[in-house]
Amino acid sequence: MASPTPSPPSGLRVALLIARRAAIESVQDRTTAGLGIFFSFVLPLVLVLTNIRPQSSDDVRSGAALAGYLLLVGLLPTSAAVGSAAGQFAGEFEHGTLTPLLASPASNAAIFAGKVLGAVSPALLFAIVAETSYLVGLGLWIDGALGRLPVGLSLAMIALVLPVAVLAATTASLISSRVRTYNSAQQLSGFALLPIWAIVGVAAFAARDLGAWIMALVVLGMIAADVALLLFGASTWRREEVLARR
């Protein structure tokens, strides 16, 4: 009796395997790890001590303003994900390690999702540490600051970190999959993401006037944009052309 033919792994499993490999490589990079540690431990405390604490105005220390910093503090560590995502395609292509993956039966969607997830995951862990460091700093050095934080708005700001980070990593991955070198991918990603970072920076301080429900809708809108951009990148990517370059 013939043994049954093993079925190929599901797209989700393939994406998770790719993400695991990409995340391990990202953490092992000293520059990425160093930036993550600085942005997650040092910078939030410096921000509280040198920017928030010395200013005594009620506007700066209002709960909404303090909640706005939650978004900025959380996003700073995720900037390393852009560099990691820029290297997921172009960098691996330069080193010749991308070809086996392209020749595998893994779908474009699984490859893109795995690459983006692998680039974002370590950065999000650093972002969690950064948010914790910021809150600890507020509790230690500014009397009553934690009590003034609006719960709904603060949660919306923290939740917005994930889709914004994914959007940045997806954009960098999309560009990286279309160019030949890591340097080109990194430079083009930086230019492409400038308006996004500017909008996010403005939104962090305008959120005090928008309220928690509006910010919750912004989070949902960002998630929809992430999914749309990921599907667009996967559906328009011609991996055969990449293989033909070798």
C-alpha cells in the first residue's frame, strides 16, 4: 500500500516560519538590538526628565498630552523595523539567500506576511518595554501623572503603535522587493515614510482634541490600510523576475 503524499504546510504556518527566521536575524543584528535598547530603556526616561518634568504648564502635563507621548514613545523603537524590513528582500537578494525561498512553493502572501511580521515582532517587544519605562518615569518623577491619564485615549494610543509599525514595515518590504540593493531599499523607504511619520507626530498631539472613540476608528482604519498594502504588495510582486536576475 502506497504511503500517502504529505500535504504542504499551510500558508499561515509558512508565514510564521519565515517570521521566526527573520525575527531571529533581526535580534542578532547588533545595531538593531542597540537601538532597541536605547529607545526602550533610555529615551523614555530622558523624555520624562528633560522635557515633561521641567515644564510646569497644565497644558504640557494634562492627561491628554501625556497620553500623546505614549504613541511617540512606542513608535521610536519600531523605527528599527524599517531597516530590518528593507533588508528582508533586497539584502537577502544581495547575499544570495533569497533564491531558495523564491523557488519554494510558498505563496507571495505568506512570504510578505512572514517578512513583515519578522521585522516588526522584535521592535514591538522593545515598544512594550518603552511604554513601561515611560509610565514608570511618570509615576516616579511627576506627581499624580498616572492618575491624570485618560484610560480610553491611552489605550487607543498604545493600540495605534502596532498598525503604524506594520504600515512602515510593509512599505519598506514592498520597496525592498522591487529594488536590487539594501542601501537603495533603505534610502527609498526613508523618503517614502517621511510623510507618514510627520502625520503620526501631528496626530499624537492633536489626539487630545479628537477623543478616544475617534482614535479607535483611526486604529481600525490603519489596520485596514495595512491589510490592503500587504495584499497589494503580494499580488503585484513578480518573483519570477527576481529569480531571473541571478
